[in-house]
Amino acid sequence: MTAFQRVVVLGSTGSIGVSTLDVIARHPERMAVYALSAHSRMERLAEQALASRAAVVVVPDAEARRRFIEAWPSGQATPEIRVGGQALADTAADPQCDSVMAAIVGAAGLPAALAAARAGKRVLLANKEALVAAGSLFMQAIRDNGAELLPIDSEHNAIFQCLPHQGRAVAPSSPARGVRRLLLTASGGPFRGRDLEDLHEVTPAEACAHPNWSMGRKISVDSATMLNKGLEVIEAHWLFAMPADRIEVVVHPQSVVHSMVEYDDGSVLAQLGQPDMRTPIAYGLGFPDRLESGVGPLDLTRLGRLDFEKPDLSRFPCLAHSFAALRAGQGACVALNAANEVAVEAFLDGRLAYTWIPRVIEAALEWQARQASVTLSSLDDVLALDAESRAFAGNLGLA
């Protein structure tokens, strides 16, 4: 895509959004911000909109709109302020934009990401739930509407870079020819070497202290439990049309090898780089060109060594639950994600012990398996099951 891009950044005040704006600002000759959205940080949103000259901002409700206006500097032309979830989806599909960074965390970002796909946009996907909860719907929308899909998670972006391409990011319906398996790397998070007996006492601050990446609180907890990696396994299944038994997870503490692709001839291609999300973001914005991202060079001689090990499923049961959900079907994936969001919120609020997060997920998967078979043929079907799964998890005494 060499034409000038107007970009919508959904979730602009989060870590992915901030990094996206940094990359866009480095290439004013190629791209500009069209719209930004945020859920709660209105003062920060106002700062971003002013600096990027965004034409549109999207906020969740009237109170957020009032706070945004209060934060906006007097004497400056105010951007158009759109309010509510439908406005978010409408902005993602807006004819005035070309590319959409889908970086809203959780199921809340699903309708807007799907709207962008249906509008034929270039979708830079950093929202896991679009694929975890609605993979079939989302990938079909990409294919049916001529949209482009660029994965932004560092692992999937790495795999994408290691696969053959024809200059356009398409949604495959079968595995790439000659590929034997996909190898997703995981740092192991802050508790890779911690005694199992001590995990029950883990605090939210400890769980959010990732050794390599700077991320939001929810995704940091997911990284600590490796549920995040489990979601990425499910995503990889949909992104690359790869069955579960050809996707593996490898713990790599240095977070330098972002993922690998093994081919039938025994070749293994890996993408390496600094643990900085501006690299995959720049790749997604510039594809098929490579853009300067602001990320410094990788000094392998300074690192000295790269370590790899198998994940310990007794330490990371959420990873095992994720593989089980993928094999069980889309309904189980919806329940997995919903229950995790409820459990992580309860943990961050001090209402649930860290070691109970996988237990809540396991209970939700068992509950979902006992339900009558469900058909997830529409977004409403997915959201209904998501709500039921959240209600079940919430009724376990977490709320």
C-alpha cells in the first residue's frame, strides 16, 4: 500500500495506540491520523488528538464527551466528537479512512474490528477477541469484502513475516504451502522460575511487572498466566489456517526471537528484534514496504545467548485450557476468553487469588461443554454467548 493512508486508531491511549501514533508521526508524507478513540483517559485523548490533528474522536458516553471538551484547549478547533459503541463501529467503517488499528482490549473491540473488515479496510489487528471469539466470522468478512489483515501481535507478525507473500495481506483458507508447523515464542512472564507454592500469594503489582514488555494491566496478567499465549494459539489457527496439532509454544525468556516457521524441508525461519511493538506496527502500516520505526538495532553479541524451553503446564494451566478450547470449538473459545476477562478483573480488584484464574476458566469450559450445541453464525450470537459466559463466571462468587 503505497498511497497516502488515513488511519483510525481504536484504543489510542493504550500502549499499542501510543506506539502507533509514534510510528505515524515519523512518516507524515505517507500517513496521517483520521480518528482516535479511548474509553476513560479523556485528558490523554485530548492531548493525542491535538498533537495528531485528528478529525474525529470517539468516546463511550456523554460524561466522557464532557470531560474531553473540558480537557480541550481553548482557542483550538475541536474535532468531531462521536459517542457510543455504534459510533465506534461506524468510525472503523468510515469512508474517510483507509486503515484501522484495532487495539481495544477485550470483547468491547470486536464489533468495531468486524465493521472495519466488512468495510474492506486494511485491518491492523491487535485485538485478540476478534479471532478468539469470532474467528470464523471475522476471517470470512475479510475474504468476502476484499479487506487486508495485518497481525500486530509480535508473535503473529513474526510468523507473517516468515511466510511467503504476494504483496497483499490476504486471509488464507488453508496452510501456506510447505509449512510444517508454527512455533510461537513466550517469555514465560514474571513467574517462570517462581516456586509454585508461592503463586497463591502473587499480587497484581507483581503480575503486571513483565520482565521484557511494557503493556497494560490486563494483558500483563494474561502474559503472567500464559493465557495470553493460549489466545495467540487460537489466533494463529485462524490467521494462518493452521490446525492445533501444528502449532507449538516455546518459552524464550529473552523475547528476541518473536516466533518461527518450520518448513517441510527442515528449514526454520525466525524473526528477531528488540521487544518493542513499534516494529510490528511499522510493518503493518507500511506493508509491503518496511518503514523506520524508531526501534534501535539488535546487538546479538551483547545478548550472548538465546534460551528455549518447553512450557510447564503445571505452572501455566491456562495454556493447556486454551489448546483444549481450540480443539473443542468456537463456543469453548468464547467461554475461555469471557471467563478469563472476568477472573482477571477480579484479581486486579483484589477479589480473587492469582491461582484461581485458571480454575475459573476451567469451570467455564466445563459449563460450556454441558450446554446445548450453539451456532455462532452472527455477531449477535457471539456476543450473547460471551454475555452468558461472563454471567456464569461472575456467579462463581467473584462479583
